[in-house]
Amino acid sequence: MGTEKGRVPQTRRRPPVLFIVRPPEMTTLWRMTDS
């Protein structure tokens, strides 16, 4: 159980990192290039 609880935070920390690297400004740039 202890190992499972420690694994949850690690996987949960990965998704947020991607979000931080993909700010709203970058989305607009991607859309502009797609246009």
C-alpha cells in the first residue's frame, strides 16, 4: 500500500508538467501555424 501511494504522486506530477510546458500563448502560436 505504501508503494502504491508513492506511485500515485509521481504519475500525477507528470501530466501537470506537460500542461506547464504548453501555455495558452503556445496554443495560439500552434493554431497560427496550422492556419
